[in-house]
Amino acid sequence: MIIAQEKKFAKSQQKQYLPTQGNNASALNLSDQKPLPKREPIKHLLIGSPKAVTSTIHLLQVLGYASVGDWSALLPTGNPDEVMSILSRQILMQ
């Protein structure tokens, strides 16, 4: 039940996020008079045990938010059995 709710929430939030690369300029309709939305960088930081961080990264892929390859490698934090991984994205600012 919780995963179904997370999937629904993720799909509703996806439209405001843009990948940092691979934008398709031909998809833009240049005849529109609206100004282009501003993009702002945002970083997601996961900190926890290697298992918890890896599981969360895979869940976010299942939800369609980010591919596993979009995240940094697991980096040690200096605390025992704790790692971090970073995801950088560009979000649309209205």
C-alpha cells in the first residue's frame, strides 16, 4: 500500500524535474510567447548503511524518479557502517 502511494506521489511530482543532460531542444515549441521556466540545481543526499542507501536508490528507480546510474558511488562518511550517495538534478522554478 505504501509503495503504491509513493509511486502515485512520484508520478505527480516528476513533471517539475528535468534531467541534467540529454534535453531534447526539438520538443520545445518556439512559437509560444511564454518565458522559459528557470531551472535551479538541487542535490539529494542519502546517508545510511550501505544496504539502506542502495535499497533507497533502487526504490527511487522503481518509482521512476532517478536511474541507479544517476547517483554517485557509495562514499564513506567516516562513521562505521555508514555511507552516502549524492544525486544532482535541475528543477523547474515557476
